[in-house]
Amino acid sequence: MDSTVKSGARHAPLQFMHYSSLLVLLSLSLSFPLLSPSTANAQETTAQSSFAQGFWRPAERLVQEQLNLINRIERAYYSPNVYQVEATRSQLFLHLGKVERFLNSQYRIPQFLCNNGTPDPNVPAPLTLPQRQVYCTLYVSTQKLEPMVDLLDMRLPMLAGLAAPSTVPDEQRLGLRLNLATPLRPEFAPVPDFPEPEPPVLGMPTKRPLTDYQRQPLQPAIAPPEAVTQTLLATREQLLPTLPAFPDSARIVDPGVYSVIPTQSTLGLLPLEPQRYAEFLDQPNTGIARIFLAESYQPDPNKLRNRLQSPLPQPFPLTTGEEPATDYVPSLALEIENGNFTIPLQGLDYGFIVNLGDVSLDEINANLNTISTLTPEQRDLFLNYRPPNEVEALQIDQRRFYTGKDGIGFVPPLSPPAAIGSEVKLNNTYLVRLIQFQLPEAVLEGEPISRAQRRYLPEILNTPSSDVIVAFQPVHQRLDGSYTVLWRLLYRFSDPQIENLAEYVDLE
């Protein structure tokens, strides 16, 4: 018993120390105020924002890159160029890796957070609801795009032998698995390198083809698999609804669907472009259109292309929604050639253009007296130039603007203050004067007019025409090199007339 008492006596100080330490901790805990629920929520929100503070900017880059890739993949499936397909495959492979690393940095297990492709709000994660929506959309869309890597890889042998040598730029050759030291040879003979054609001249006979002219190569016809096209379109449609979830500072542009051929009604515009510029388009005499590369209208026969692709429509009409003064509607006859906006010379059409610089379209009036960047000589040319009324004189002026030499009537015999082309600069405003004639088929084709038809000669030689001043501004560059432009019709001169057109028809 003595030993038991002694043992209890030995443990008593330890028990006292244990209880005393608990009392000290309890007193300390009571001395601190309890956190209110609102304070706790605020701290949780702060923790979430600090964890996901790097979310929106990389997510914006990845969504924009994915939209661009969908367009590129579709372009690659419509292209017979093996290099383009291989480069697109490499870009897609790298993009999938970037998306995977980004998703893992925000939440480790996307399968838990994205239930059947939709964000689950009950899963604890340091992401807000809009961030969860973008997160899950990126996850699901990349799952759909992942099989495209193998499908593009399987397409490479199908295109072997179609690619011409050195058809891929040096900066795009990195990462390609093809042996570029021995490039593939095309299966067709190249077309001879003839010089550029001069502007057409009416009244001169057409030269016969050369006897030793080589047959134009037959370009391949590429039909992309329907399942691939549907997958790409479905992935794009899944990404677009997430764009409103981004902050207002985000600038994501949908490049659109490559396979959609622009028409006179749709103008080949992106779905959101008319909405974005609705305030400007509500004004009278304004519109929106696209300006394409010159090679889109006249493809290089030696450049690989798909025969199944529909040709582009003619330049888009300058329709203003008002009743036209005449039946003839002028068109925005512009092309992009060698980095310049140019006026194509077709028939007797011509004109001149100048770059006004950083000038708002709203600041320009029909008198052109509010433009500080327009020289007096240029203003005089735009407002006072009058086209001749004879074919030969029209051709002389057309060639003077085309070559940029000699004067035009009242202009001193020096280079004219405006020409048919000007360097392309995004968001700059351009002033262009377009003189256009719809020449009759009897003149263009040289068809003979019989004696019985001579009584209808005035109707046969009827030539609708227009002469307008237009200001336009390129606001967006597309992946194919074309530009979306806003335009304003400033002034329409009286329709130019041709008095001696009967001299250029064949009367039997």
C-alpha cells in the first residue's frame, strides 16, 4: 500500500501540470473574438481569388488558340498540301499539352469537377462559377480534339507526292517530321512562268495560245471526312457560349468556319461582327464587307489548291439600304496584292486610293475638308477629276494610274498624287474613288451584230456605270489574309458615259 500511495504521489504533479496547461489554452481561446460567417466567407473568397488569379489571362489565350486551331484543322483537311497538314498536327499536339498543364494547375482531377461535361457546383474547388464553366469547356473540347492528332497523321500518306518542293516557310519547318532535305516532287508539270498580264485593251485582237504551251496541271480534289467536319463544328459551337463568361477586358475573336464560302448575302462575315459595329452600321450610307487576296480570285496554277472549293464571288456591292438612283450598284472592287490594297483593272474600270492614317470614319464628309492628312492636290484630284467619255482616253487614264506616271488632264505632267494601290495597315482609314463600267457582252466577247440587230444597237451597247468616293477602314485580319472592313459611301458623281463604244463592235 505504501508503494501505491507513493506512486500516486509521484503522478500528482504531472496531472496538475496537464490540467493547468488546458486551463491556460482555454483562457487564451476565450480572449480572441470568434470569426463571423461573413468574415469567414470573405477569407474563403480571397483564398479562391488568390489561387485562381492567374486563370483568366491564360484561359483567354487558350480559348483563342483553340478557336484558331479549329479553323486551321478544317483548312488542313481541305488542303492537298502535306506540309500544311503536318504543321497543323504539330500545333494541335502542342496545344493539347498546354491545355492539360493549365487544367492541372487549377484543379487536379477535371473528371470530378466536370460532371458529364458541365461544372458541378457542389465539388469544392478554388474556382468561381464562370471559371468552372470555362475550365470544363476547355476540358471537354480538348477531349474531342485529341483524336484529330491521329486522324491528321493518317492523312499524311494520302497526300504524299502532291506537295511541291519548298512549299512551307522556314519558320514553320521546326517540329515537322518530314524529311525536307529531299522534298516531295509534284505529280504534275509546272506551268511556264509567263510575265504578268498588262491591263486589257479593247479593240485589239486576242493572241492565239502558244503551240508549245504545256497543259495546265489538274489539281487534286480533296473531300474531308464528314465526321471530322461535324466534330470540329461541334467543338467550336461548344466554345462560343463561354465567351460571355470572360471579363470585359477579354478580346477573343472567332475566326469562323473555313468551309463556309462567302456569298453576296452573308459577305462571309463572322457572326459577331455586324453586332460589334451595329452603331456604325445604323448610320446611312455605311456597310461592312471583306476584302480578299488577289490570288483568291485568280489562283496560281502552280500553287496547290482543292478543286472542290467554290470560287469566291465578285467584289461585294456597295448597298446602302436606300433606293439607288440607277439600276447599277457599284461594288467595293478592291483586292490585296503584295501587302497592298489595290484596285483591279477589269475592262475599263479603274480608280485611285490614298491612306489617310489614323482618321475616324465619322470625321469624313463629302467635301473632304475635315481631313488634315489629305494634301490639297489629293483633295483636288478626288473631287474634281472627271473621267473621259471615249474608250481610248479612258484606257490612257487607266494606264497612268496603273503605272503611276504622267499627269491626268489638269494635273501637272508628274506622278499623280494617288495611284491604284496603298499599303495595308490595320485600323487606318483609306479614301478611294472607283470608276466602273458594266461593258456589254458584244464588246467584251467581240460578238458580231447582224443587220437585223442593228436597230437594237442602243440597247445592246447600254453600259451601266458608276463613279463614287468611298472611305473604308480595315478592322480585322482573318487567318486567310483577308480583311473585314467598314465603309462609308461619301459621294456619287453622275454616271460616266462612253460616246464612241459603237466603234469597238463588229457590225456585219
